[in-house]
Amino acid sequence: MRERFFASDNSAPVHSDVVAALVEANAGHAISYGEDRWTTEAVAVLRDLLGGEPAIHFVYNGTGANVLGMQTGLAGYHGVVCTDVSHINTDECGAPERVTGAKLLAVPSVHGRLSPEQILGHLHAVGVEHHSQPRIVSVTQSTELGTVYQPDVVREISRICRRHGLLLHMDGARIANAAVSLGCDLASASRELGVDILSLGGTKNGLMFGEAVVFFRPELAAAFPYIRKQGMQLASKMRFIAAQFTALFGGDLWWRLAGKANGMAQRLRDELSRIPAAEVVYPVEANAVFVRLPPEVVDAVRREVFFYVWDDAASVVRLMCSFDTDADDVANLVGLIRRSLD
């Protein structure tokens, strides 16, 4: 019996279509560093999906996509407005600040989201030499708390950025889940809302490895090839990243996989809501469920099914659903929780 975790969508296996694409790309030789037909095809696929003529570059992982993508627009005296729970603030080991030299200007979030008004609170520093100068606003879609920005909110954030000469970066590690939740395509969830730089995720939705950095304003990408190389994110065998992106985004596979994960999260939320001792603490809008459980239940259940404790003091755990989570997995987890309460 295979192990099933609710720890992270990174724990899931690689989708079989992606494995097949990797096997196909493994036939024969190809020119290195992205000068191959697979990379050319993947860029064309993503441009067709996202619209326009964005500059698109592949990297190994999400931290590389976020940090190096933002670095193109940052000097050491700049600041990045983000939420306190954003991945760049809490889970990248200080890489954004160490690598770019810029300061993260973290603001308290409401259910993981940044409000347009919070950006305005940092604009008092513009032109004052004693303060980091706001340059980028970074939003996470979907958020680290499993919620989703509504399009009008992102559009308003973009308007503020334009008005004040800021760039809008979107950490889209789970943008597929957000798009499915909103019922829109990827272009409507990013480019059409005024996003300048997108970290386009795939690893959390069926890929083995690899993310894409998308510059909807191609002039921002002029230095990126050098930044990527210096940042140790240039893959010599680029075809193996690119082939995966074509498999995932060349049809509707990305939508189906994200939809499955979202649907299982909603199912899990509904089942947990029937347990009086379980309190779902954030809206379930993508593929994450945050629930408060008695501490003794957390310990007992984690011995059988692994997941992460989000807030130990409040006994809140994070349960992530993946593209391969199914109804039996949900039933098994909920059953373990119920039995631990008896």
C-alpha cells in the first residue's frame, strides 16, 4: 500500500504524462542550455496560454523563480511589499534579501492576502534616503493560507503599482489552483490583471522539477539570462524542464489536476466541518485546509498520516491535497481523526 501524505502537494508523485514527456525528451542528444526544440516548444505553449509576447525562462525551483525574477527589478536599496505569511518572507531562508540585497517590507495579512491599502502605507518612504525604497509588490496566488485573490483586487493592486512606479510580482506556485477556483484561464489570472513578473509553478501540480519566470514586460528580462546563470539556476539539460511544461500546459492537464486537488480539499473541509472538535480556520478556496484540532489528536493522527503543524500554540494544522488525492484518502484521514477523538 502506497503512503499518502497531506503534508504538501510537493509530496505527490510525478504525473504519468509528465514522466512520458521526460522519457521522450531523453532520446538522443540535444543542444544544451535551452537551445533545443523542447524549450522552443514549451515557450510557444506558454505564450499561447498566457497571451502576448512575454519573455519566458525556466529555472529549477520556486525560490529561484521568485528571487531571480524579482532581482531583475531591484537594487540593494529597494524594498518588496509582501505579506507576513508569504513564501518569500517565511520559507525561503532569507534568500530574497541575501541575493537581491533588497528589504522585504512585510505587512500583516488577512487570510493570507495583501490589501491595496497596505501598499499605500509604505509610500511615505518614497524619496526619503533613510528608508528602503518600495519597488516591487509581491502577491501569492493562491496564498499560503489556501485563499485566493479576487481579480478586481489584483487589478487594483496593479493600478496602485502603475501610479507609483512599482512592479507587480506574482508568486504563482499554485496559480493553477487559483485559476480553477476563480473559473478563469491563466492569462485572466495574471497578464490581464496587470502582473509584470510571474513565477509560474508546476512542481506542485504534477511536475518532477522546474518552474518558469514569465516577464509580461519583456524589457524587464534583458538581464535575466545573466542573473539566472549567476544565481545557479541555468539548467544545462534544459529540455527536461521544458518538456514537462509542454506536457502540463499544452492541453487541459494543468486544469484537471488542479481541479482534482481543489475538489478534494473542499471534500475534506466538508467532512471536517461535521466534527465538532475540528474547526476549519480559513476559507478553503484552493487545495489547502487549515484546521484546529486537539493537540492529542494531532499527535495521534500524524503517526499514521503525515502533515505539518502550522501553528503549534493554536494547534492549527495544514492539510494539503494533491492531484492524486482521492476520496478514500480523505475518508481515511477523517476516520483517523474521529477515532482519535473517541
